[in-house]
Amino acid sequence: MASIDLDSATVSAGGNASGQAKQRVADGVAGLKSYGLLYGSSPVMLDLYEQIERVASTDATALIIGESGTGKELIARTIHDQSSRRDAAFVAVNCGAIPDELIEAELFGHEKGSFTGAVQGRVGYFEHANGGTLFLDEITEMAPVRQVKLLRALETGTFYRVGGNELISGNVRVIAATNRDPAVAVKENGLREDLMYRLAVFPLRAPPLRERDGDRELLAQHFLAQLNQQEGTSKSFSKRAIETLRTWSWPGNVRELKNAVYRAFILAEKTVELPHPHLVSRVKKAVTQGDTMSVWIGTPLADAQKQIILGTLKYCGGDKRRAAKALGVSLKTLYNRLSVYGDAGADEEAEQ
């Protein structure tokens, strides 16, 4: 498999063999099934596997809807790997991490001299993904004026590079994703309704971990087995850790569970203990009054940074570009921090 990093995008060429088209039992963890890059044996995951298999056999556009940390990109990659396009490129683009004034050039490419800083021509993500799949994450963050060009490319299969006169044809399968309700995004975030319907020819829902009955323990065992193999160890969960996984709804999603297992693995000698999700000590919340915020003395630096970022974002009414400017960081940096905070960060923001 070859891979190329393209700033906000990731390109990978070469997919899995078609022998992965059926779900299988994951190695080393009894009862854990997998399909492509996805793991889980709960009814909602088995239903998702069936939907992926159906849409993968077509060239239909798909819209994946799900909370942060639910594996939307893994779903998109699995669709690609199970499709007839598996041997071509898979290009993943975070639309929210690209400045609005550059996104058209990033998607469709540009000619030399077409704008300040365009010292040479450049091929866009649509051309990089020719014959393969283009995954557009956080599609609801794209400005409406840019959505028009995207809609035209989807409907006609053609586009112009910025500053170019040559009509370029592309053979690209587009899969988009969002952590927002598309209908709400149409009303509140400027998502064009015609674009939403064009993308959601085949909608898919990435289920949150709290709805995946039985998967928490199996996934935790899977992550631990991976770490043991990677580090040449034979650590195991304590009975208390297993009970915690079985009986309590873990905060966040698969990403948060994986990070919790990794941290517990590092701290453990032989027996891995997991903190009770509802007994973890909480940092005192910052106090916000108008446009000022007071952070408690003794607050860990990382937690203070998190409180300031989330507080600023709330003060800016959820406008990420405005919040990034107020914080003096790039939009991409802000998105990276929010991705790390995940759903727990969103909850804290709502409570402030």
C-alpha cells in the first residue's frame, strides 16, 4: 500500500482483497466480529456491515452521519476497500480544516498564477482520487458558495481548475461525513439542501458506543491484544475492569475507549485496571461571566487550555473560524484540539 500526505488530505492507493467482503471473527478475541476495518458484534454493527456491503457494490454517493469518535472515516475506507475501486486511490479530506478561500483550489486544483501564492499549477483532490474514492469529512463546514461548485462536479462529473479554461472529467466516487444532523445543518449551518440530497443517496449512521451492546468489552480486549502483540507483553484486565466494561456506559465513543485502554496499559505492570467512568475526579470548571473567564488556581495546564478553547468557542456562538482568530491559532489547530476533546468536550462546552 502506498500513501501520500497532502496537507489536510490523506491519499492511499491499493485496497484489501475482495476476500474481506464477508464479516469474520477478529483474531484473538472470541465473539468479536469484524468487517473490513470495522470491529463489533452488536446488532447495530451487524446491520451496518450489511448496509456497507450493499452500497459498496455500487458507485452511489454516501453520507455517513455520526458523533465524533464513531469511526466515520473507517466506514468510508471499508466501503472503498470492498468496492471495485479498491485498487485505486482513497483520498480523505477534512473540509473544516481548509481555509474557505483555498478549498476550491484544494478540491479542484489550480493553474499557475491563478491567485497570490500560486507559483505553480497543482492537481486537486478530485484528480488525485480519479478512479477511486474521495472522502469529504465535515462537509457541513464548507461555505455555501463553495458548495455550488461541489454540487456541479457531483452532478456532471466535470470541473475546472481555479484559473483554468479546460473542462476536466473525473471518475470519482464521493463519500461525505458529518457529525451534525444534516437537516439541522441545512437550517442553521448553511448546508445547501440540494447538496445534502445529492450526497445522501445512501445515508449511513455510525452508531455511538452507548448503543453497541456487548461491544465495549470485546473492543477493549481487542485493543489490549493489539498492545500486547505490539509490546511483546501478556497483560490482562482485572475482574473489576471487566465488570466496569460490562456494566457501565463508557463516556465518549470507540476513540475514547481505545485511549483509556492505552493509558491503563502503560500504567499497568501485569494487571490492567480501568477507572470507573463515573468516579474519575473532575477538574473544577472555569467560571465565565460575559467576555471574561476565571480559571481555578491549580488547574492542570492541559485542562485550562481545554476550558479556554471551549469557552471561547461558546462565546463565538460555535463559529470555529471566529474562535480560532480570537485564540490566535489556525483553524486546523482548533479542529485538531476539538477532535482530541471529542464528545466530552462538547458536553462541557454546553454546560459552561
